[in-house]
Amino acid sequence: MTTSVSSKGQIVLPAEIRRQDGIKAGQEFKIERLEAGDYRLVRQKQRPNEGLVDLLLACPVKGFFVPIESESTDTL
């Protein structure tokens, strides 16, 4: 497979690779320059609970996730 660099400097991963590896929009990658012309692209690991709040807020049962009142540590 091949890809190219856009005028904005973006590289598109082919759809087949994205499907095979479950790559979604917004996922971050680290790129390393090994030497002139050789590069390595490494997908960054997601934090364990990344996206959990968004998932809870999207819950079809409204009122399932409700923020609670808490005291400020400034008063301690």
C-alpha cells in the first residue's frame, strides 16, 4: 500500500489498515525519525478511562450520570 503527503503535510492511513487495527479519528500517534527517509509511526495507548465521561453522558437513560456537589479543599 502507498499513501502521499497532502499540501498541509498530512499523511492518510489507508482505510484497510484503519479497519484492521481499529484506528478511529482523533487517535494520536508518535512519529520517530529513524534516519533519513525511514520513519516509524506508533499509536499512542489510550488512558484506561479515556472517553468514559462522554460514554456516560451519551447514556440513553437520562439522569444516569449526575455530577455531585463536593466541598472545596480550600476550606480545609
